[in-house]
Amino acid sequence: VRLCLELNQLALTAGIMVFVSIALLVRMAFGLHKRLVEQLNIRFAFADIAEELHVEMADRKRAEEQLTRLANYDTLTDLPNRGFFEQRLERAVTRGRNGNSELAVLFIDLDRFKEINDTLGHSYGDKLLCQVGPRLQSVLREGDTVARLGGDEFAVLLPLVDGGGEAEQVAERLREALYRPF
């Protein structure tokens, strides 16, 4: 009887130990799981932060590019503005002094433009101004600059000219481009 009782106690003790072992394994697994979940949450948080930074940096870069564009180009015609033209003119003058090359600056004012605005309205005047830029650019060489100074005033920078004759030829081509009907 005693042997039987000891075997039962042994089986009971073994069963309790198995149960305790399983309980410890479950608890350890839960602890590991909890730590794993915490680590994953931290990684996801870092990934979210990285994505937000990436988006914010891209937005900031777009905003900077937009500000640069607004600072240097006319919003209506998309031509360089007065400030950008002056920067290019300064560089061309500096290069001309250093390399003994000549440059020319041409100023263009559209005759009777005020009449167009007064009779047809500013929207037609704006459409005309938007068509002037591409016409002027179409007869210029690579490296030449046409800019809208304001209103109906434009300027053309010819940084590398070979005497006044070349500037006169470009001026004539510009005049012809503007004389064609719009």
C-alpha cells in the first residue's frame, strides 16, 4: 500500500512539476512575447517617425524650390524676373571683363499694350504677355536670357556677342518675331 501511495505521490509530484514547468514556459513565453511586442512597437514607431521625416523633408524641399522659383521667375510668363536678370547680367559683365568678351543688353517695350488692357481687359493682356516670352526665346541662342522686367517691359541679355553687328541681327529677329500677328 505504501509503495502504491508513493507511486501515486510520485506521479502527482511529476504532474505538478510538469504543470509548473508548463506554467513557467507560458510565463516566459508571455514575457518574451511582451518584450517582442514592445520591440516591434518601438521599431514601428521609428519607422513612422522616419516616414514622417521623409515626407516633411520632401515637403520642405518642394516649398524651398517653390520659393526660389517665385523669387527668380515671373509668375505670369514664367520668364526670369528683373532680379534674376540682374544676377545674370552681373555674371556676364564679370566674365566679359575677365575674358575680354563683349555683351549686349536689349530692352523691349510693347507699343500700345495699355490700349489692349483698356479695351479688351487684363485677361487678354495677360494672354498676350504669355505669348511674347516664347516668341522672344525662339529667336535667341542658347545662353541668351530674356526676362520680363515688369508690365510690358522685357530685357534680353546676349552674353557673348561679336561686336554690335551681331546684337543688331538679334534685335531684328526679335522685332520680326513680335510683328507676326498674335
